[in-house]
Amino acid sequence: VIEKLGIKFTLCSRWAFPYHQGGIPMHNYFLLELLKDGMDIALISSQNEQNDSYYSFKHIPFYGISAGLPLVYWRLAKNKILQNGLRSLQDWRISLAMAKSIKSQPVDVIEFMDIHSEGYAYLKENPQNIRKTKVIIRSHTPWGLLRSYYSNEEQKGFDGWWSINRENYCFQACDAVTSPSQDLKNKLIKLYNLPEEKITVIPNIIDTNHFMPLPRVRDDQP
């Protein structure tokens, strides 16, 4: 029997397994599986029946949020500049919903996963000098870095209004940042002027039941 540490940890991410099954939700799934025996954990993510029933079965507290904009909004917004405005509004609504959900539960450590502005509302309402909760941002590819790989034309449909400003605020206002690689850490330091000691490199979680290194072949092996 593993004795719990007495730490209340809440993971915030708009994507959660099993409803979503990309790289981020799978990382979240394995992280919670690793932590559930040693901490009191909870998950804040998109509200849907599949997630509700799954985490109820796993005995993991799940707080669903419904902050996405109606699909009709996106269908009506043909102009890419307006699409950027809708993207910004949706990010803001999700950030507000997460902040409201966090208020409903006691928590010692919060991790905001990958959409780096999702902690914006909570961090604005709870500045570092008064909050007791520690806030971590798990950074995979922030928009400030990702946008450099988009053409000017592509950015017109993805560059949400104020996204860079919110993202930068969150990086400055959080307590710590984690990155899966040293290369990304170096880019975060340069792009957001972050102190090196604020960022810890933690490689991504991998399921060794499914993935394992291939046998090494020596150069002189026939």
C-alpha cells in the first residue's frame, strides 16, 4: 500500500482521454494513472458523458466545463480575422470556466496543460504574492513559438486576438514551467525572457507496455 503525500493536485486541460485520444490527452491519462496512488488528484476538462462515466469508474474526481462556442458561430464567421476573434473569445471562456471550477475545490498544486493561456483568468484573480496554490504550466508548443512556423496567410485563421499577451502573462505569473526537452526549454527562455531556473525538463511519459527501444545493431555486425 502506497501512503499518499497529502498533496491535492488538479490537472487542467481542455482535452481528456477517452473522449480525446491525441498526444496531450494520452499524456494526461498516464500522468493521472501515475499520481493517483500517491496524491489526491482531480481533473478539469471538457464536459461530456464519456469522460464523466470513465472518471467516475476510475474514482478520479472529474469537473467538466462547457465553454466552447456554438458551432453556428464558426459557420457564420467566414472572415479569418473574425475567426481569430472567436478563437480568442473561446479561449477566454475556457479560462474563466477553469478558474470557476478551481474555486469549488481545495487544491495545493494546479497544472495547466499545453494551451498556455488557459490559466489566465485564475492567475489574474490570484496573483503570486497572495495565492497559496502552486501553479505549473506544462509547455509542449506555445503559440508564440508555433506561430513562427505558420505563413502570414495561415496565421490569419489561427492567431487569436491577444493570445501572445495572455500566454506571456501566464508564463511570467506561474510558479514553474515544465518542458519535455532541453531544446524547448532554451526556446522558452529566449522567447519569453524566462529565468532558466523556472523551467524544469521532464520528458514526456511513455507507456513501456506498448513502446520499447529497438535492439541496437553494431556497425560491424553482418
